[in-house]
Amino acid sequence: MRNLIVLFLVVMLSSCMQDNATDNLSLAETNIQLYNDATIYQSIIGSRGEEISDAFLIDSAYIVGDWLTLRVNYSGGCNQHSFAAYWSNAWNYSEPPQTHILITHNANQDYCEAWITQELSINLSWLMNGNIENPMILIIQNGSNNQDFIIY
């Protein structure tokens, strides 16, 4: 019991002390919209950085059925964060075919410093035309950092 109380105090002291803190940011799964807009994709990809997207890291990615799930990390803990995904609207018809998805992050001016891990789920069914079983390469790019990407 004493260990549980100590753990509770450590968690409370390390989190932000604001009234609008959200409860379930760590490991929460969020479905995000995949936008099919090549113009927006091109404008973001050409100027990736913190003026386009708040900082975050892409930790891992996996596909189950029609859903792409990304595990991302970022600092925060006091405000609700949001993410968006943009498809390049183009396929490279190599073997296997390739396409790009760009992820952006809006921290909503959350300057707290807790390290958050969150899973983002993106429905790819319309992108893959129901044929997600075929071999393909997804290049998932970080909107805040042109050096951070993951190839699935």
C-alpha cells in the first residue's frame, strides 16, 4: 500500500498542475482522419518543421486489417493534442508499390513537460481499395522533423 501511495505522489508531482489537464493522454488510442489532398501534402512536405507541426517522434508503426497504428511520443500533459494525416495522393508503381503519408501534430500550446506515448489509428481502407494484403511500402513522415520517418 505504501508503494502505491509513493507511486501516486510521484505521478502527481511530475504532471502539470493546471485545471484543464486531461486524464488519459498516455497510451490513449486516437483515430485520426487521413486527408486525400495532394496540394496540402505538397505545401507541408516542402516546409516541414515546427512552424508546420509541433514536435513529436514516430516510435513505431503496424497494420492490422485496414488500420495503420502509429505509436508517437511528445511532451505535454496539460492540454488535448491533435494529429492529422495527409496522403500524397500518389503511388510509386515500383515492386512493391510505395506511397507517402505525412503526420502533423497540434499541441494546442501545451508547454507541460510530461513525456506522452499515444497510439494513433488511421483507417486505410479507401486508400488501399480493400486490397491491403498485397505487399506495399508506406513511408510515414513526421511533419515536424524532416529526418524522422518510418518505412512500413
